[in-house]
Amino acid sequence: TLGQFAMVEDHKNSIFVFNSRIGKLITTINTDSAPIAIETIPDKERQLLVTSGADMTLSTFSLDDPNPKRKYKVNSTWATPGVQMAVAYSKDSNVLYSGATNGNIYSWNWQKRSLLSTMPGHTDIVMNLIVLKKLNNVASASLDKSLGVWDSHTNEQILKLVGHKKGVFDLCYNPSYRLIFSCGFEHDACVWSPFVNSMVYR
């Protein structure tokens, strides 16, 4: 979500944009391929939507362009190394991260549509990425049953968190308690600290 917007991707080459306050459909954005993951970029001048596509691309769309002909239209599209299953934007560093089917995490200069770095560390699909606010870290969840915690300045993996019995498919972070929560296909929810290499609670 971003302000009044709520986005839902659909595997029929469409993204549905809703007013999250009243639940009204604002528009349908048609994409060139099935959207896999979506994220918002609160740029200084405008609000953007970034999507990863099944055709191995990342694309940005305008959400509030004053020109109605450009609003909700694609701004840019660039090729990626494989299908990106997850995307996350770091406002502090103005960097876009994506997690791929090959297990790699990529950091992007989304304005120049250029690859900044490749972060290997997972051996299976990266299912989710989140930015850990105020810690300058990014966390990843993978089907290899592990979580990764990455330094967003050096792009080095600082923690590999192992404890799930099956693949990990979702993450969230509580900045007040500084805890990561993960969900696995074994139907367990696990709690982690981003500072230690052990599980806090299952």
C-alpha cells in the first residue's frame, strides 16, 4: 500500500489499483506479462509502482503523473537475469532489490535501470524481500529453508537464519521490537532477531 493506494497483481497481465480507504477500484493497469511482485517507490517528485514480470523484466509505472496520458502508464522497462519473484525498495539508499528464481538477490539503480550488485547466498527461489527500517539491512526468505540478512551498504550477507523445516515464503518486520517474523510451508511461524544467528521463538 502507498497512501490511499492498494495494489493487487493478477496473473492475467493486470494490476488492479484500489482506493484503500473506501475499497473502490481506481484503475486496471495492463502489463506486457503476468506480474509476479509489486512494490511502491515514493519518489520526491512522484509516486511510482515497480513490478517484476514473468517475461524477466522490471517495470515502473506512474501513479500520480499530472498528465492524464502518462498516469498509470509504463515509464520504463528493463531486462533482468531470470524471473524476479520478490521486490523491495530501500528509501534510505534509494535502491531497489529483487530476489530471483536462481536464489540470487540483485540491487538496482532503478532510475538508470542498471544493475548495482549481485548478492548470492540462497540455493533456491527467493520468495520474499523486506527492508529492515532504521537498520540499513534487507532480509530475504527462500525455498532453501533459510532467511538471509544483508547489509544494504556493503551488500554482504551478515546472517543466515536456519530453522524452518520447509521453504520460507513470507516475511514481516516489527521495527519497535526489532524482530523478524517468517512463515514456512511447514505451517510454522518463526521469530528472529536481526542481530543474532539463532531463532527467538517458533
